[in-house]
Amino acid sequence: MSLEFQTAQTALVDYLLSKKVLVWGLGREGTSSAELLRQVKHPQWHSTQDNTEVLKIWSDYDLILKSPGISIHNIKTALPAAQRPNVTKLSRRLTSQSDLVLQFFHPFTIGVTGTKGKSTTVSLIHHVFNYCHTPNYLLGNIGVSPFSFLNNIKGLSSYSPVISGNDIVSSSPRKLSSLPRAEFIQWMNSAERSEGSRNLLDISSEAVYTEREKDLGLSRILILELSSFQLEFVHHSPHIAVQLGLESDHLDYHLNLQAYSEAKANIFRFQKSGDLAFRAKDINDALFVEREWLAESMPLLGEHNLINAAAAWLVCSELGVSQEQFAQALKSFTGLPHRLELVGIRNEVAYYNDSNATNPTATIAGIKALTETTVSHPLQTLIIGGADKHLDTQRLVEYINKLFEQQSDLRLILLPDTGWQLQDQLPAHNVYRVENLPAAVELTRKITQAGRAVLFSPASASFNQYRDYIERGEHFRKLVESIHESTDRRIPNFL
């Protein structure tokens, strides 16, 4: 391990030990925070998942480690107007695992955000660095708490304070953070970017990377998938920051689309001169130039996955990965579960699990992958619907209606809640309304022809019937696996 990495670890723990810490939330990340504090024998900390308790005791603590799933906006909205200022004051003491990792391990960090494609992009970066034998940790919204890599650092269990966190934390001004919020959002989406934010990473610098025995000469890399929940209250940005496309999402958590966009913008807001910033336009430009060899190497379906690959290539190439290395790694990349995943072929019908498509844009991308590219089993039956996140579905409705005009044998199965809400905006023929996923899969056996595909791409969240998109996707997989050969292929009337 490099000395710089050990120093960052020591500084982080010293910083926590110097504060009275309140751990707010006891999910995966909250439990991980509590475990670290126990491990380093922190003398003054408390954990709770009770929001009411937090509102009573927060002022007794210097630092509040909030779990990402807790919505400050929803808590504030539920309170009487007279109590809301207390939540605003409380917010000034909020931090998170993501923010602290970005603060203390900044030179080692790659952060990726965007409405969709984050998990695939960070997983591909992780896969490429593994192929190149470069030490790296995959962390964050992918399902791994940012602090989890600390458990793999030698000597943490016998930790004793050495230096103050303030000894190494830079307080130098951040060029991008000086921009007003509206101007920053405009910058993020514009064709131009601050000159200082695109300098190349000097991987030969001993101040950042010191180990030379690995293929790329890098000591270790922290790859973080960062959601809007994780970015909302950060005060630090990754050394290399990537933002994929931005679409309306999570309006059940954020005040509005502007608040969601501003949370995402924090991935760039606190960058320093010498950091790297890649926006959607940069990624699209890279794909335009590199499309031919990326497409030849890409084993996954869909234009959206080529965009993800281009984003990963931008990051990896800046860190010394050659085109040949990246192409070879890409060829062996299998993708992630629940993302346009072929889960089986039954009765000569291909079943695709796209449960992670929790907004309309992701569903449109999945449909395009099975209709606008050459595949062995073209799309015939689409299953949509789930929990309502108050997203704009107009574009999805228009796309499906246009698809019905082009493809007369298209079948559409609607699940509650959002699927049912769309019924009046869709054709009256070949559209079926069912109560749940088992009924939908059973129906596909009747209405889908051999040689065609069924796509389960909900365009909605899962929490009306499932814990999360993973549980929903696994249920779909099991339902498909339970299908047996049948000669009964009657087409039912509209339900």
C-alpha cells in the first residue's frame, strides 16, 4: 500500500475521532459506519434510524453521518412549518461515507453519476482495471458501502491516532464551486468547460501513485457509483468525475427536477484544478470517434451500452489503459443482472429481464436494443408498470404508440400502478392489463410467438410490490425458469 493511501486512512479516522458523531440510518451504509466507529473505539457516537429522535438530539453532535435513503425534503415536508428551520440547520452538519471518502482519498477517486448507466459503467471500469491487474475497489450505489474498503486495509483494527485530519485536508479554493448554482447547471450541460477541470492525470507523479509493480503503475483506485441521494449533501468531488445522461427521476425523493439536477451537479461542483470532468457531451463525442472498435468489442445489446463503454474508455485511457487492453477486457464483460439480461429461452421465446429500468428513458433504451438492432429474437411482448415516482411518461407513451404503428403484432402487458395509469393513452388492441408479474409471465406464454422476445422493462420503481428492483428481477427470472413447454398458444381477448 502506498504511503499516501495509509496517510489518507489515518487522517479519516483521526477526523472522525475528533468529532461527536451521530449515525443516522441503520441500513447497509449506516451499519457500516457504526462498525467502523466501533472498530476504531470511537468514544462519542450514537446511531439511530428514528427521525424523530434525530430531530431532538442532532444539536449535541458535531457530525451527522446520514444514510443516502433518508430524504431531507420529505422529512421537512412532513413537519409543521414552525419546525422546518431546524431541519435546515441540521442539514449543515450532514456528511456521508461518500463525502468523507471523496475528501480524504480524493487523488484515488473515480466517481460516476447519471440517471441510468452508472452501475454498468463503474462495473466495466472495475472489470478493465482487474484485467490490467490494477488494485481497485468498486464502491457506492452499486451496493457496496464506501467505507467497506477500509476493512481490507492492513492495520485498521489496531488503529491508533497519529495525525490530525486537518494536517492533510486542503482548504484551497475550488474553481468550479465559485459558480452560482444556475450558472453551474448551465456549465455542466454546455459545450464548454473550465479549462482547469480537464487536465490529464499525471500517473507518474509520486505524490499520487507510488507503486510501480502493477501493470499500469497505479497504487490503487476507488471507483464510486454516486446516486443523487449520495451527492446531495457532499462538499467534495471525485478526482475523475463522469456524468452520464440526465433525465427526470427520483421526484419522490427530491423537491423537483431542479433539486435532482443540482444534487447530480455536485459531482463536478467541488473539483480542483487538475481534476478531470467528463459530461454527456464528452462521452457522445468519444463514441462518435471510437464507435467502430467499441461496437466490434461490445458483447452487450443496445446503443446505451455503447455510451457506457465510451464513458469507461474515457476514464481508463486517461489512466494509461491502451485501446488493445480495453478492447480485450470489454469482450469478456458480461454486464450486470437485471439490465437487459437474457434470463432464458422458453418455447423458442427469449425472455429479457430489465428490472433495473426504473424510469421511461431506460425502458425506451431497452426497447430500441431489441427492435432497432439485429437480434436473434426481435421484440414482440413488452411488460411495463410499477410504483409511481411521479415521472413524466409522455415520451414513453409516444414511443410505444409509434411502435404500434410500425409493428402490428406488438403486445403490451400493463402492471399496476403506472402501467394501468397509461392504459387510456395507448391503443385498445393487443394491450393487456394484469394484476401482478406472475400473471404477466403466464400471459406471455399465450401471446408471444416462437422466435420472438419478451422484455420486462417496467419504466417504474418496484416498491409497490417488491423490496427493490433486484427482488423484482429475481422473481421474474424464477417465473421464466418455471415455464414448461406447451402447445397452448391461444391469443386471449383484451382483459
